[in-house]
Amino acid sequence: MFVFGDMVTETLRIKADTKKEGIGVNILVRLRIL
């Protein structure tokens, strides 16, 4: 639960910083986790 929440907060921060690059970063992060 807490880990998932942290991931959401990080993704939200990334999207807030760079919406265009946010999608690419999210994909890279998910690939690394998986």
C-alpha cells in the first residue's frame, strides 16, 4: 500500500514537472520494477 502510494506521488511529480517526458519516464520506471 505505502509503496504503491509512493509510486503514485512520484508519477504525479514527474507529470507535473514534464507532462511529455513523464509518460516515457513512467514506462522506464515500470520496466525497471518489472
